[in-house]
Amino acid sequence: MKSNGNPDSYQMAKSSKRQKRLRYLVFISHSSLDAWVAKAMVEKIEALGAECWLDEKDLTGGDVIAAEIIRGINACYEAIVLISPNSVKSQWVPFEIGGARAQHKRVTPILNNVKPQQMAPLKDIKAIDLNSFDDFLAQLKRRISEMRRKKA
Amino acid sequence: MAYKVFIHSSSKDIDIVQDLANRLEIAGIDVDYFNGLISPDKPIAVTNKALREADEIFVILSSESMDDPNLMVALGAAASTRRRVTPIVIGLETAQVPSLIKSLKYVRYADLNRYIVDLATRTKAA
């Protein structure tokens, strides 16, 4: 937002710039068949003050899907991958894993009724079971605080 | 410096990779490839290293390998690092080609000679 010379407008522009700098974006990779679980995870993550990239809300008609996914990955601090019997059959989930890992972003597999080895491209990463999602949230909260402390 | 192509494939398509590598080398293009046999536990590390060194990535997709998630990982990694990525589709009907591949410009194996000629021309002109 640009300032128009008005002091209020200047303060708003400054505040918006600061908010953008302190924005912590989490990319959510999942199968569309697990949309309900993904949305529940998003609610919990956003309650910590982070933002989420989720295909259903961030993709709109006419978007080039692969390009928009890569833009989301570029912008995120970290990604979580919901691994389920549905996502192990998905083409887009491994595409997103490759995109995030090529950029050396932190990727956390969240397991929902699957074994870690069922998603081969992530078997070298410690996974968290969906039933222990609160553990992930506690770790995420620390990372968000750390990032904001460094950038404040 | 010669244009370098990295070929990513499933181990099931090694014969196709070797044929493709020969054809590219004859056209004067440097080739490196990963067929799932090298460091099977670390395909992402191998892919990422190869991506850094390549100008273009070929990903082989056949009826034997279309369910291999590592191919989609390679596509995502290539797209994410802004490398030119070209899926090579073999023996699949259009309806069988995954939507992700359809969203990219892919080359059918039958049209490969023409693509290699275009590639050689493009790299010589660069």
C-alpha cells in the first residue's frame, strides 16, 4: 500500500509492510479427497497467527495450476504434507513435495492412516501422526516466534 | 559450454533412457541420467544435485512408470528451480496421460527425433 501524504495513510502503509514482513506462510499439500482434514489443520495453524496456502482457497478459475503451486511454495516458510491412502495415489502431492524440497524448505509429513514408508519421497524425514498434530503445532509456534523475533 | 540434459526415469524404463541418451549425444548434447538405481534411498538428493547442473530435465513417463511418485517429485523439483522440464510420454493414450503432465508441454516418444533436432538447433543458436 502506498502512502498518499495523509499521516493515517502513512501509518497504515507502514503497518501493512510490517505485517507482510512478519507473515509466516505454511503450504498445505494434500489430496482433494482429504479436504475436510486439510481445512481442520488450516484452522489450527491460523489460530497460531500463521497463514496457510491451500489450493481450494488460493487457486481460482483460470489459474495455471502448476505455476500457482510453485508461487505458493516460493512464498512459504515451510510445508506440511498430509499423507493418507488418498494422497499416496495423487500426482500433485509428490509434485509439491519435489517443489518444496528442491528449495530446501522444511517439509513435515503428517500421517493419516498410512505408514511412513508409503510415501517414498519423504521416507528420510521424521513424520508426525495426525493424532499428534498438537505436537507439530507446538513446534510450529516456536518457529513462528523465532522468525518474528529475528525480523522484529 | 555444452547444453546439458538430465533424464529422470523409473528403473523400469532404463532401455528407453539409454536409447534417448544415445540419440541426444549424437546430436551433441551432454546427458546425465537417473534411473532409480542410484541411491534409491536418496532420490531427492540425487535429483536436486543433477537439477543444479542441468539446463533441461527430461522425465520419462511410460505405462510401466506412470505410478512412480519419484517422477512427479522430479517434475516439481524442476519446476520449482525454474529449469526447463520436458516430459517424454511413451505408450500412453491421451486419456491415460496424467493431468499434471497434460498441463505441461510434453513430447511423445514418436516425435522425439523432431524434438532433438529442434533442441540441437536451439542450443547451437544460443
